[in-house]
Amino acid sequence: MGQNHTSNVLALSCTHNGSPDEHAHAHKQLERLLQQLVERSSGTEALNEFEKSTKGKYKTNIAKWECLSMAIRFLSTWGKYRTMVAFAIGQIELANDVGQQEQVSTTATSSWRRVIIQADSYLNLARGNLMLSNFSKSCDYAQKCLDLIGSIHGGSNESILICGHAFLIRGKGYLGLSNLKLALESIEKSLSVAHSYDNKALECLACCAMAAFYLEVKDYEKATFFPTKASELLSEYGKEWNKSFSITTQLSLAAAYRKVGKLEEAMRTCEDVMQLALEEKDRLAQAYCMLNFADVHRVRKDSERSLPRYDAALGLMIETGHRYGQVLVAIGKAKAYIRGKEFQQALQQYSAGLQLAESIGCKVVSMRIHGELAVLYQRMSDQERARSNTLSYHRLMEFIGLFCGVCSEAFGEKHELLEALPCSHLFHLKCVAEEGILDTLSCPTCQKSALKTAIL
């Protein structure tokens, strides 16, 4: 197919004219063009090539911005997060110019629309940085998105939905940084937006994020409940949703199954996800499927199967730039080596994982690596290093605040039922019940109201 025809189709894809079949064809042509570009280049270079290939084919800046939005969706699915970030930056530059070309920037409608697309652009930038494990940047860009929406007098369904997704991304970013209170607070806000505006798709994604939160603090009952809820939403309302919702939900469920020892369920769920991920060319989902397969084989003491799958997962994590996933692979491989009593190889993996975890600011994972290193050095009769890692473990636990505000005992070391109050402070569930905290109506840590309102 010639370049002129491709350009004409791309021009159609960036307008609201044409039949559904024509738009579907345009969508496919855009996908093919991007595939060709990302095979040759990445990042800003790919954006420049994309702009050259489509130069002069847009009627307005908004049309060009919408075309970049479509491109970003493809790049996100393919795991091309560095290029996604470059395209999002290009979107922001366009959004800042919207209204000037149309010569209506002084009207209230145009001003409102300009803010909306600016906010949406920052949301894309936040999402791309999140997938690259640039957690601080992700939180900052999500907050910029929220600030922009907050500058609009009066909210619309569109602006409120953008806020819901910004809260979700910010929550995931804070979780990556091990700021548990702010992570839970943000995810709760996203869930509240979804519930208040009856947006089942956002609710589904927020439930998956909540599951990730409770996996982090090892309340496996809630970590199983939330993806189960997401799966129910998907089944009842998600027939018209794209397949990424099914991939996200089922991966969340598989992770929970693995943690509670339901290995067969974890394997079957991941096999289903892998099929979808291959169809959708979702590289990061494929990586997490391989990681789950490897973890299950490791738990079954089958190193011959687990180690190659860890290597496959690592290759995909490196390809996508997903550094958090690379840390998880290193930890899994270290545990597999320990099962085979290959302690030096395990130490190498823990060292690599710890260095990477510290570089991305994930203190919970750093803490757990120090704890596992302490045990390993104890087995190797290296008391000095065992003691040093034990001290580092407890320092990080203190810094993160993994302590119940009632009994002052630690949580997050083993499976325990936890309770989060509306202020997002966490306690042992048994402590909340025994102390009658809900009856006193105030949080023991901050004295804010302990009364809850229903979200789900």
C-alpha cells in the first residue's frame, strides 16, 4: 500500500467524518504505521518520524492530538513505554497550543476543552512513567492532571472520570514508593469516584489496584476479594470493554491465587491471560504471566521449569523498561537458587534486585530483600552480614510505618487480616474489634472519624 493512501487514511482517523468501517480501516493503518516506526526507532526519534509521516494531514491541532492519543494506546499495549512517554510530551505541547489554530481560545468552551486535553495528556505521561517504574514522576504528573481539572469551575462527567484515573495512577505510584497511607487514600478516592458516578470500568481497575495494595501488606483475604469483585464486574458489565480489562483483572486474580497456595487456579488463570496477551501483543502482560508460571514452578520445587521462565520474564521486563518487574524476577530467581542450595547465585540475584529496588524507591521490596538476605547469611554462618541486614530490615520497617497503631506490633511480615479506617491508617482487624475503635468513632493515630461509608 502506497504512502499517499496511508496518509489519507490517517487523516480520516483524526476526524469525526467517515463510516465505522472507514474508521476501523484507519485504525488498522495507524497501527501498521506505528509498528514500522517502533521497529526502527524509539522515544523522541519515533515521535519525530511519526510527525513527518503524518505532516499536513490534520485539519486542527485537536485532530493531531487525538491521533497521538490513538498512537499512545497502541504503544502502551505493546510495552513501548519510553516511546509512549515521548508521545505524551508531544501531546502536552499540542494541548498548550489548542485554541490558537482554531481562533476561539477566548471562549469558555474552548478554554474548558483545552484544560481537559492538557489534563488527559499529563495522565498519559503519568501512566507511561508508572510503567517505567519512575514512581515519583508518575505521582507528580498525576497531581498535575488533578490540579488542571481542579482549575475548571464545575465538573463534567469527562473531567471527573479523568480525575478518577489520575487518583488511580497516583495511588499506584505511591504504592511503588511504599507510601502506604497515600497509596491507599488515592486508590480509595478512585474507587469512590467510580462508585459515585457508576463507572464500572474504573471500579474494575480500582479493585485491581486495591488487590495489589493488600498483596503488598500481606492481607491475602482482601487481596483475593478485590480481584474477585473486579472479575464479577467484568463478567456483568464488560462485554463491550477492550481486552485489557480482562488481562488486568485475571493477572490480579492469578497473583492472589499464587499467594494463597491455589497453584492450579493460578496456572489456569495465567494460561488464559497469556493467550489474550499474545493476541493483543501485550508484552508486559506476557512478562507477568511468565513470572507467575515461574513462581508456581518454584513453589513446586521444580527449578528446571522455573529458572527458564524467570529468564523469559526478565527479558520481557527489560524490553519494556519495567524495572519493578525486574526486581520481582531477581527475588524469584534468588529463592529458586536457595532451594537448590546455590547460595552464591542467590546472593547475586538479591544484590541485583536490591540495587534496582533502591534506585526506584521501592522501600517495601528493599526491606524484604534485606530480611531474606539476613536469613540466607544466617544459613551461611555469616553472622556479621546477617546482623547488618536485620538492622536494615527493621530500619526500613520503621520508616515505612508497618506497625499497628493499637498494639504497636508489626504487620506485613505474614498473612494477617487488616482494617483500614477512612483516614487510610491501617490496623490489625482484631485490634480494631477488640478495642472497639469503630464505637469510639475516632482513629487512634490521627483522631479523625472512624466512621466508614460504603464504597463497593
